[in-house]
Amino acid sequence: MSFPDKIVADFNVDYDQKSLWIVLGSIAFNPIFWNIVARAEYNTHFLTKLAGGAKTGCYLLAITIFSLGIFRDYLYHQALEQQPTSILLSVTYVDIVKPLAIVLFAVGNVLVLTSMYALGVTGTYLGDYFGILMNERVTGFPFNVSNNPMYHGSTLCFLASALWYAKPAGLLITAFVSLMYSIALKFEEPFTGEIYAKRDRELAAKQK
């Protein structure tokens, strides 16, 4: 058997496992949920009214998004446990794969945690949709090495787990995570940009 054939034969994914489809559903649901809720808040201020203030409403959404993320990660690890293990990743190249997984996990967490520190809770969890706008764009680390460090860091953590447990299904799930984040950004970035552009237009009008 040729080397490419060995790779194909070794990288098995059990598509019959319900846990695989459940975690994919969770990964798809989360960004859809927070985009729908955030836009509804921007248009109706329903969370602000419900919580009795914009900041409290944003914190409520933050707790919800964070909790959904923890649950998604739990489902991911549950799904990995039920998937076939790659011999190439777990035995043949384990001396390379394990250290790589550690590095990717460390880098991913640094990107996520430092971006949260730089933005704060409201900056991280869609405070702009609540009218809580930052004075200026954050350009320091990690935003000087990644334009979306939260998403990139999260994706790296998914990849690290897939490699650490030597699960080909984890690589497939990681690719789906990256796809969903890319789709989410196509909705989020223009909308957020318009929020700040509107703020700038209103400030310019007041100064005239």
C-alpha cells in the first residue's frame, strides 16, 4: 500500500455516531444564535429592557454565549471519544504531533485570552450592539498579529485537541469550525463597521 493510500485508510471518520452530528449542530448554532440575538438587541433593545440597562444586558448575553461555548466544547470532546483513532497520529508521528498540539493549544489560548483582556467583556461580547462602543480601535497585541484573534484562537484549540487525541474526525470538525466563523464574520464585520461609521457621522454632524 502506498503512503497516500495509508493516509486515506488511517484517517477514518465514523459518520454513524450521533455525537458527531450533535457537535456540528452546536458549532453551527452558536454563531447563528449570537448574531440573531445581537441584531435583535440592536433593533429593539429587548435585552436592555429585560435586564434594566445596556451593560447588564450585555453581561447577560456574555454569560449565555460563554455557557454555550463551554457546552459546545464538552460535546466536542464527547464526540472525539467515540471516533476512530489515527495510528499515524497516535503512534507513527506521535513525537511530532503531541508537541505540535501543545503549541497550538497554547497559542490558541493566548490569542483568546489576550483579546478578551484587550477588549473587555463588553468589547468581546457584542457590546457595540448594545450601544456600548469603544473609543478607538484596538491595534495592539493580539490584534497586530490576527484580525480576529478570538476566532483564530478558538479554531487552533479545536485543532490542538484533534491532534492530541489523534482523531481524524476532530480535523473535520475543526474545518467546520473555521467555516462557521468565516461565515459569521461576513455578517458581523460589515454590521459592526456600520455601527461605528454611524457613530462617527453623528459626532461629525454635532461638530458642525
